[in-house]
Amino acid sequence: MAKAQTFADKVAKAKSQKSAVCPECGEVFIYMKVVEPVASASGSYRFQRKMEKHCKCKNT
């Protein structure tokens, strides 16, 4: 049976990995998937997906 992973374990693992750090607040960036509708040449819409990094100090 697998060991249950707590939220504290997940946070500790995220901090131990090498991640980009915000120069203003010093927190690790959070990656979010941004979905934008884009008009195609035929007139229909497609969804463009991209991963962007955001910081806690910019989200508030």
C-alpha cells in the first residue's frame, strides 16, 4: 500500500526542487494554464493553451 502524502510533504517537496523564485517577494512561482480563444483563418475559434508562471505578490 502506498504511503499517504500530506499537504506539508507536497510543499516541502516543491521547495526542495530547483524552481524559479520571484525577485520581489522571494516565493516560488506558480504555473497556471492560460486558455485563450483565437480566431482561425476559416472564421472558427480555436483555443490556444500555454503555461505561464505567476507569483503570489502579483495575484493579490
